Amino acid sequence: MDTAMKPDWLAKYRENNQQVFEAKPVKKSKYSSITQLESLLTKPVKGAAIPRIDMQGVEVMGLNDAVEKMPAQIAQILSKEEVAADQFEAYVNSNFNSGHVIIVGRKAHKKKIAMETKLEEGALQKSIIIIEEGVECCIVNKMHGSGTVLHSQTIYLKEGANATICTIHSESGSLIASQQCIVEGRGKLTNNNCWFGPKTARARVANILNGDGASAREYSLLYSGETQHFDINYSSVHRQRATESHCIFKSVLDGESRNVFDAMIRIEEGATGANALLECHSMILGEKASSNQIPSLEIKTDDVKATHSATVAHIDDDELFYLCSRGIKKESAREMVAKGFLQSVSYMLPQAVRGEIGGEIEKAL
């Protein structure tokens, strides 16, 4: 991004994130190789191309242009983000040098929007998607990248908007990513992240319920094999009254792969009547694979409902025996059980994207 055109509010946004980045050493984890992740922050960075979307009612512009044309709106959206969860997210938000803004307007109401985001080695990008008031839409974003890529995304649903966001991660190298979804009053978000590609990934997903009656459904899935490593942080943040969230995260791990899913429901003082559910479940296929689920609650008010559950289990031998007894080879039976486990998440998504996500699961397995 052109640093010559940097309004005060954007400079302050970068500065605040830089302070988080510099505040203290990266938090150590017994589940993740922080040294490996830290090395990603020292790579050279370059700009990333702006995606093309040829559809009436969808406007795409570079972040520079958006800051110039609609500074008040961009500043307002960024001010509603959660503080960066860690030094990795803060690094991207303080150092991004390219980006784009996508605005989905009334003429794209009830449309399915397909896009591809291609990030080359060293990309350091910030993107914003704005769903206008009352608009209903579905966005499928296929993420591709080689080498080390760093990406921060903010999705903003105005009042009464209803959006399904599907992000298919097929990056082939190392990834640091954050996604903050901000939902205003009466807005409805269905968010789906499919984690397939990166060899190493550190990601943060936050669904922020910023208006009365807002709701968010997070239906996400992960497949990893060989020595892949995923470290994913999720949070649902209830800021206002009568908000609802439901997260279901399912992962299948083969080979020597590992994943960490560190998830939190946070209900703020003013969020009376909030209702939140968090579920995370892993199926282990590989003898050396491992999964760690860390659900937690932070509740600052009364008159709310919040529940979480987590399971980690090896593939069911009884299911395998049943399928093999019907003449199915053991390897095919393992694949069928794993596919059914992950597809149970895709069935919760709208019909418009269900088949596409199912196809991606087939390719991953």
C-alpha cells in the first residue's frame, strides 16, 4: 500500500497494531512450534493482486482507492475490530502493503459470488468485504498461495444483512491469516472455513456480534495429512443484547499431522440474553497424528446461555468392521467414514454451496 497516502486514522491503526506486536515476546505454546512461526515474519513482503469479480452489484477496488473514496466508512469498520489476538495478527495489520475492498450492494441480492484470491510468496495483504444493509448473498473465496503468505480480512455485515461466507484454503506453503467478521443489528452470518492446503498455518477467526439480535454460525472443517500443522484460534464475541452464536469445528488428521483449536465464547457486560454454543470434534486417522481442542468461556453478565463441548477420538473400529464386512476394502472404508464426518458440516451450509464444499472434501481425501 502506498505509504505516501496515509491518513491519520490509518496511521494510528497501524501504530496500535505495531504496539501489540512489540509489546512482549510471542506467547509460548506447548502445542505449536512458535520458533517455526516466528520465522515467517522475517520473510520479504510484496503486494498482492486485486481479485476480479464481474457481477452487477459488486464493486471491487484497491484499498488505496477505498481509503481515498470512503475514508469514514473504512475507518469506522476498522475501529470495530477486536484487538489483535497475538503478535502474528498484529504484524499483518501494522505492515500490510496491499489490499482490496469488496462492496456487495442491492443489485447482488440473493446472488452467489465466486472469487479467487491468489497470494504469491511474501504477500502481505489486508482485505475488507462490506455487505450492504438488508442484502442477502453467498460468497465463495478460493485461496491460493505459494511459499509464505500473510493475510488479514475484515468482513462487515450492515444492519439486516444475511451473508454466507465460504473460504477454501488451498495455499501450498506457510500461512498466517486472520478473519474478523463484524455483524450489526439483526444481521445473520454463516461463516465456513475449509482448511486443506497449508503446510503450516497460524490463523485467527473472530465472529463479532456488534448489534442487537445479530447472529453468527461458524461451520468449519479441516483435513490434514503428512506433517501439516494447523494452529487455529476462534472466538465468538457477544457485545450486544439477544445475540446468538454457534460454532461447529470438525477435523480429520492423518499421517503425522497436528492441529490446535483454541476457542472462546466471550460475552460482554451489555450482552444480556446472549445464547452461545461451541463444539469442536476431531477424528484421528494417523498413528502419529494429534489434535488439541481448548474450548473456554468468558462471561461478564447474567441472563445468558453458553455451552461448549470437545472430543478427540480415533476412527471407530466398529464402523470399519461393518463396512469391511460388506466387501469394502479397509482403506476405502476409512475414507468413507472420514468423508462422512466432514460432510456432516457441509450439510449445515446453504444448498448453493453444499456441493462445492463436498467436492473440495473429496479432493482433500
